Amino acid sequence: MADVTTATKLADMQIPEWWAPYTAQRSVEQDQFFQSGVITARPELAAQLSGGGYLVNMPFYKPLADVDPQIPDDNKDIELNTINTSSSQARKFGMDQGWSATDLSAELAGSDPLTAMSNSVSDYWRHINEKILLGTLDGVYSSTSMKNKNQFDATAEGQTDNTFSLSNFNNARFQLGDRFRDLTMVVVHSDILKQLQNANIVDPKTGNVIMVNGTQLPTQISAPNPGDSIKGVKIVVDDTLPVKNGVYTSYLFSTGAFGWSELPVDRAVETGREALRFHGTDYLVNRRRFILAPAGMSWNESVFQADAMRNNNGKPVAYPSMADMANGKYWTRVADEKLIPFVKFTTTDEAIKKATTPAAPNPEPAK
């Protein structure tokens, strides 16, 4: 056990300029969702973040209209079709946190207290990033604009197979129709991965075979370890995924499903000391301002502020809370459902029945 009596005093620390950006960057780089590509940095949004206000506009192109091509005619001009754009709005999040010296004293007793402290704080923010992402997904899927969109519930009434079976997995990923290949990863709880392993459904080369454009695709689940895949969809394991009454929520994502950008903050980190409080307390304060926005969804600022002012004596609120992010009233789908790059997949952790390959019929004897 570290000797807390020799711990570095927070109030005596000279925090360098690199400390806060390093802590924020590490909090996302160590994140499963960031590492797998679910979250991608959007540096082009940084200018909007630094320009003030609480919203960031994220424009995108709508699909071209599906109209018949024009037949060449020397007597007619080519008629021009419009290229339509739209925009979603991302909300700036503001979060502060503080710790007393006693919370970190054991870690700060090491030879490199700044790095030890930064690693500890970045781990905290990594967990918060995951809670924000999952809370945002709760809000998105409780939005009226996403009702019965991009989700498959294997536990719904009338379903005879409630498990993470290959059939149910296909039902989930084909929620995007012919854009199912956009979904490159599936994030599951470790209990679900255990069921995939226990099913021992590992058949990448044999059994039933489907040929697509000359390429053989596996028809079974191959999941002995995290990082393996189901029909080419990479498996990512994260136990922060929701579990309630034996029902497990998994998510399928495309790369870049969430955009992220961090705004440098004045006094992003501060240390200090209050001599009178508890007979002397050292403290550390960390501040962050950032966006973490789902593609194809837009934040409803007017609805949010209307609710907030009713509960805040008519005054606007600077930043949404964690509960606000999970409120479906504040999210609206602005892109076609096939362009929403994620799918919600709900199952139980019951044992998955092993898929069987029907035996080939015996050839008729020659006459």
C-alpha cells in the first residue's frame, strides 16, 4: 500500500499545458467505442464549438432523387435536378468534476504523480463517455421519429426464439435493408459473448455456403473470442451495455456512427487548497466541453429549453444533464432510416441452439 503521508500535495502541483488535453484525449482513445470506430473525431466541428453558443450544425447530402434519366434530344435542354442538403444539430455538453486529495493520494505517491493523476481522471471520463453514448441511444430510440425504426426485439411477444441466434442477428442487421453491409461491428455484453462461445457455432469454411459476387460468406457464428466476427461483423465486448430483468441490449454500428469533438477550455484543470475546510483539504477540478453526436439525429434545443425553463424559474439552462440526453423528446431523426448508422438488438442470454446443416439426400441408384 502506498504511503499517503508522502503523497504529492495537489495544491503544490504546477499543472502543465499538456495535462488537460492529454487527459481528454486518453479518455476517448482508451474507450472501446472509440477504438472500434463507433466514435470518430470530427475536427472540422472545432471551429463551431469555439464560436460560442450551444449548438453545432452538421450538414449532410440527401440521396439523389430516383428519377428516370433523360433521353438525348437535340431539340431539348438537359433538365437540372437539385442536389438537396439537410443539417442536424449537435448539442455541446459541459461537465465539471472535482476530487479531494484523499481520493487520489495513494496514486499520487508514485514517482510520476502528474501521469498517475491524469490516467486516473481519464479513466473516469472514459466511463462517462460510455454513459453519454448509451444514454443518447436511449433517447434516440425513445424518440417518436425512431418508433419501430432500426431495431429488432427478439424478446417481443410472439417471438419463439429470444436468443442471440444467427437468425435473430440477421433480422437485426437487415433492418437497414440493402445497406446491411454498412454495419461493421456489433457491441455485446460479455454474457452474450459467453452464449456465442458456448454454442460453439464455428463454421467459417464448411457447412452451408452462400456465394455473393463470387465470394464465399460464412453462414454460422464464429465467436470464440472478442474481436472475431459474425458474418464479417466485428464483435466488441462492453459490460456497460444495458441489462434489465434478463433482457440484454446489443447494438450494431457503422464506422463513424457518432461524431466527437473536444473544445479547449480555460482553466480546464485547477488545483487548490482550503485551509479551514475539514482542517485542510487539497482539491483537483477538471472541466470539459465537447460534443458526442449520433449521425442522422438532431437535438431539439427549443423543446429542451422550454422544459428546462419551466423547471428553472424561467431561466434557460446552459447544458443538458445525463437524464436529458436519454429523453426522447429532445431527439429527431433527420435522415432516411437506412442512413441511420446503428441498430438496436434486444435478446436474452439463454443458451443459443446450435445451427444444423441438413444432410444432403442420397443420390438415386443408377438404373
